[in-house]
Amino acid sequence: MVAVIVAAIALGASQALAAAPVEAGKVYSGTEGEEVAVVPLSPRSDKKFILRVKGTGSDFDGLVLPCELNDWSTRSTEQFNYSTQWQGRKYTALHQRDTRYELYVPGRQRAIRVSFDEKKTAALKPEEVYAQHQKQMADGTLKKVMAFNRKGEEAGQDKEYANTVLEMNNACGTSVAARIDWSSVDEDQLKELSISSYCGTPLTVLKDLCGRSSIAKQTIQEKVKRVSCRFGPELAPKIEADHVIWTTTREASNQDKFATKFFKQNL
């Protein structure tokens, strides 16, 4: 009777696994409770996986993310990464180089070193991980975190830009008001570029000029009251009364040198 019961339990587990398009997965653990379960979807040749993250103290915790396996191996090195989509961008969640595994999560600049966990791997139930993934897909949890958050991105860039404005005002003894014209920035630019850096260049140059001489500082105090930044087809700044309108472009290079020359000639 016991043998029949054990067989029935084993059969039920195997049938549940077969019902979900998953194969046996592996678990990798960090030294401070971090954990990532890596579960391949069938067929494995499609290189599709789901990754469940726990214990990192990040926005990844509790999510079961869809991932794609990318093979960067050479003759001498075995190298893979598992990439997902996070806030509209491609994001490497797990990287493997030979026997070294590194987990990447939002909010932590450094990778988390993880290693194969035999005990947790033995206890892993891939069909349960898949069911959790399906639930998060159905209730919109994954769609929300994977979608591009334009307002959030703009807010983050505005915060960085505000710091640059503050540094310039402190150095120059000014109260310049500055803003980024977000209507001129398309989604690809916002995803791929540091808008605050592109727009911060003229402010940084003005700050440096204020530090070079009292005459430059006085000139900037008198002639610069507002700065706005926008993206256009070319690098084409101009000054209207006391308003610096900084038009930049993705292809702009050596903006600091250009800005220094522009201000010396136009202020």
C-alpha cells in the first residue's frame, strides 16, 4: 500500500511538471540570503527561461521574470547572460562566466555573487514557479514593471539636472531658473541617453567660467536669468535677452568646448 501511495505521489508530481512547459531548474544563492531560481521553458532550444528572484531588497524580489539566454561563449570561455526587460529597456538579470554567476538587480550598483545551491535546487518545484509567472502575467504585475515609465524617467533626470543647476547657482551667486523641454525628447532618446548630462553641459561650463574670474561671474549674473534645454536636429544654442536656449542633439560631441566658446562670444 505504501509503495502504491509513493508511486501515486510521484506520478502526480511528474504529471504536474509535464503539464507546465518547464524543465527542471536550478537555484543560485548569495551570502546574504539572495536567491535566483532559473527555470528553462520547453523546448530548451528556444533559449527561453523564467527567473524568480528573492532576498535582494530590490524591486525584483518576488517577481518571476521572462528571460532570454544569450550565448557569448568562445573557445576558451563559457559565457552566458539571461536578459529580461525592465522599464522598457533590455536588462541583464544574471550573468555567467565559466563557474562564476552574478545577479543584477535594480538599485544595487554592484553585482551579487551567487553560486549553485544543491539543497534549494533539489527542493525547487518548477511548475510552481511557472504558475506564479503566469499569475503575474495575467494580473498585469509584469507588464507594469517591464513597460517604459516615461514620467518616472523624466522625474529622475529632472532631479539630476536640478543638482547641476544648484551647483551652477552656488558657484555664480545666481538664481537661474532652468528646465528641460521634454516635448523635444523622444522615447528612444530618453531610454538611451543621459538627458541630464546633455542638458547639464552649459550649466557646468557657466559654473566653471564663474570660477575663473570675477568679470565672468559678474557677466553671467547680469546676463543669464533663465536656461532651457531642448533636443533638435543639430547643436544650435542661442541667447534671447537673458534666456539661454540650449538646443542639443544625440550626435553632439565636445559640448563643453563648444559651450565655452559660445558663452565667451555671446555673453
